[in-house]
Amino acid sequence: MSLRTRLLLTSGALLPTLLSAQVLPSNPQPAPAQSAPSSSAGGGGGGSQQKKSSLLGDALPFMDIGGENVAWDGKVWNVTNNRMFQARLEKYLASPEANTPDDQAYRDVLEQITKLLSPGHNGGNPSLPQAVALLPEAAGYKIDAKLCDSLANAIYGVWLAQKNVSNLRQTNTAMSERVRGETFQARHSTATGSASGAGPRPTGGGNNQQAAQSQTLQTFATAKYIATIAELEARMKANELAMGTSQLTAKAEFQALIIQFALQRRFEHVVLACRFYRHIFSDPSGILSLKEGSDAEKMFASTLGTSPTISGLDAFANEAIRDVDEAVQAFDNLVERGDLASGSKRISEAFMVGEYLPRVRRVPMPKKLMVLDFTRDYNQLISAMEMKDYTLAEQLVTKLMKLAKDFDYSKPKAMIETARTVSDMHLNKAKVSAMQGDQKGSTEALTEATMIWPTNPKLREFTNMIGSNADVKTQAALDLDRLISQRNFRQIYNDQGRYLAAVMDDPQRQESLKKVLTDMGRVNFSIAAATNLAQSSNLAGAWETMEKTYTEFPDDPEVSRLRSDFSIKATEFVGALQKAKQHEDRRQTGSALAWYLKAKTQYPPSEFAREGINRQVGKLSATDLGANP
């Protein structure tokens, strides 16, 4: 199976986690989020245009192999550079390697099952019962997540279906024998009636009446035999239909389980399920029964040109395992060379494709911690660049250059130098304007310098110089205006005594300061409430409290930090709400309601979940009223 198919299936399994991408900004100003161009809703040409621009349309994700991007639902996501994937990757990097005796015993059981199903086992005599008997043992290990138990249940379901078919076949054989007997009786009854009516007709009235009665009884018996035969044949046809349906249903359910394993990236289980399929079903073609016109059928038809087969999925799983092994081997070599930038990409790719494969799980802990340190510093660099903290960004660039020999520092260094130069130019302009007595020009230039580089050390030197040569009250008022323009309300709150004294004679600034202090009081109250909830292990409640505060105060750094920390710690609850919102935006009311209910199960007092449930129930009620006025 091709690399495109492997990445398509992998991206389809990871799409629910791609919720918010984080990239290094290309300029000091924040850039709008990139989105895929949407096709026109009207006109006949819209459909053809969509087919040309997307391999699979909007129903399934399209993987850009070169850029590691996935186009889906009208948006473009980066597979390895988003918050949810980074959270899963960080959890993996911070976990010890799976090199315990239990892990090795689990791999040995899977290997033993594969050998028992091999065509060359015991001189060409594979042992299906022994292989099935080992599935519950494999399911007992934590890493298996009871998937072998699901496979064993699927096999048991197939055996029940086959047993049902055998019983129906025996029933049809018995009914066929009875049909032959009833047919013989019907023919015998007809022949007897014909023989009794073939002789000369009696002349007496009594004899005529007796002959008529005899003829009526014979006709009634013949009709009864015919009715019995018809009923038996109808039951036989129904049994034949039930046998065919039972076999097709069992095969479809087993094939669905194999595809499910593939989408879950459980490639070892894909191989096992494909081998079991060959032994259980007498299906030489092995073609998967996909619904014609479905998204899955379109995906395989577009990538393979034909319907997938069991052998194809088996080969796909083995190829994925080999590809992951090579990626981990490349990671080991890169780390030995000190190329942590490339090494972090290789281990991310291997983790994305084969998160549960043994080669990935057994990466040594020291190497994973090296990548973890590099990725954390790199993510902090991205945040520093977004917040225009170029002082910290410069320190991180220097640190990353020492950690990784292959770190590409050209882009962040260029941005830092550009910001420093432009900010210094505006500061020099502000100094000249201040010396000339142009307070307005000096303030405007100072504001421009602050917008470009808020943490510029020279900016503080300039403000100190102004403070030493100007009235303290006027300087405080200017600082207040500057901080309000920067939306740096926390700094105002921390130095509120200074600014309260500076605006005593300025009603307009008094109102602005009063609003800032009131808002920051609410923010601090929310932070304290969220912190208490987190200390009580109520991480979902802590995140929801911060999310509400972030909606109103997105520029507060403490709110942003706590919101990010709690979102990582309450990943399942946050993910459920985000998936529910996605389904709600696409008007998939049932799916949205299910995810909101899941979120409420994880955190019953959740207002987000309750409001979402009420919205979906309202939509369903409105739909029912529209259908039944």
C-alpha cells in the first residue's frame, strides 16, 4: 500500500485531535489563521472545481505529504504542530520506556498467535483453536486495551453465525424430505381419485350422491397436501435468505473491526485479524465489502483505484510497522549526532503513525527527555515571538543553538534584529521630540516603539529619563495611557496606587482606571477560584473557569497561562467539548448531543456542557414539532 494511503488513514484517525495549530510567526504582527479556500455553493462548476482541488472533497481529510498538512472541513491543520498532538507527544516523551517483562510477555503472546496462524505451522497445519485460545491471555495485558478481547468476541460471533447456518441447513434438509413425502401423497390422492371416477357411472340416485361425496373428500385432501408443500417451500426459502444474511453480516462485522484497528493505528492487531479472517471465511478474493458511494469506498477507490482487500490491509500494516522501525532507527542516529531538531521530527512522525508499536514504546528514556527539553524550549520560543518578548526569544535561540546542531535559527534571529532596529528608531524619534518639547510626537513615537517591542530594555531607560526630568504625576498619567493602549492591565493593577494618585483631577482617566481595576479584581477572583478547584483535583472545573475568563480577558498573560495548563491537564473534558462544538457547527445535532453528554459525565456541574445539551435538545424538539405539527 502506498505512502499516500498510509498517511490518509493515519490522518483520518488523528483528525479529532487537530484543534489548534501553533506556528512560528513570520512577522512581528499577528497573522490571521490560514484556511482552505472553499468552493462556490452555487453553479454547476462548483462541483468540478471541488473535485480538482481535493482528492476526497470535504467528507474525508486530504493529507499534504510535503507540508504535513491536512485539509478537512474547509480548514488546514498541521498534523504534528498542534496543541492536542503536542500534549500526547509530551505525555509519551515523559513516560518511561515500555521495556518491562510484562511488555515482552505480551509481545511474545502476539508472536505466538501469529505463528499458530501461519500457513507453514506444523507442516502446513495452522492451529486456529489454539490461536483463539491465546487472545484472552493477550487481552489481559494493559497495553492491549482489551482489543484482543474484541477480536475474540468477533470470532465467537462468526462461529455463532456459522452454527446458525448449519442448523438452518439441517432444518431445510428435513423440510425437503417432508416436501417429497407430501408430494407423493398428493400425487397418490389424485391418482386414486381419477381411478375411482373412471368406471361406468351408476344409475341409482344413492350411488351418485355417495360418489360425489367421495370425490369432494379426495379434492380436499389433495388441496391440503398442496398447501402444506407451499408452506414448506416458503419456509425453506426464508431459511436460505437467513443463511445468506447471517454469513454476510458476520463477514461485514469482522471486516469493520479490521478497518477499525487500522484507523486506530493498532497495526499488530490488523495483522492478526487479517490472518484470522483467512482461516474463518472461505473467501478467496478477500475484498472488503464497502457500501457503494460511502466515504470509505471513495477514499480507497481514489487512492488505490479499486476496492481494498484483506491481503492489502495485511501488507499495509506490515509496511507501516517497517516504516516506523526505520523512523525510530533514524531518530536514534540523529540524536547520536546531536541533531535534535530533525530527531524530534522523526520521533513525532513515528509516534503519529505507530504510537502503540513496540519500537516506539521502547525508545530509551534519556533520549526522549532530550527531545522533550528541545520541544519545550522551541514551543516557548514560539510563544515568546508571538508575545513579542524578543529578549527571552534571543536567550532561547542561543540555548537551542547549543542543544541542537541542526536548529534553524535564521528566521527568529532575523525577526529579533528587525524588531530591535525598528523599536530603537522610534525611541530615538521620541527622544528628539521630547527635547523639542513636542509631547504629542514623543508620546506617539514611544507608543510605536512599545507596540513593536514591549520589553525593550531601552524603553525602560527612556521612561526613567522622562520621569527624572518631568513631573511624576504627568509621567504616571502617560504610563497609564501607554499601558491601557497595550492592554497591560495587570501592570496597572500591580501599581494602582501610583496611578490612582495621578488621575485624581482627571475624570476621564479615573473612569478608565476604575474599569481596569474592577475588571482585574474579577480576573483575580476567577484565578483564585480556578486555583482552588485545581488543588481539589477538579481540573475540568478549573479549566472551565479560566475559559470563561479568557473569553472576556484574552490578553491577560496569567489567564492565558492557566488556561493552557488546565487544558492540557483536563484533555479529555476539553476534547469532548471541542468535538461537540465542531459537530454543532456542522449541524450534526445527534453527535453534538452525544459529546456534550460525555463532557457532562466527566464534569457534571459544567455550564458549557449543560448549555450545549439544552441547545441540542431544543433543536431536536423543534425538529419533532416541525415533523408532527
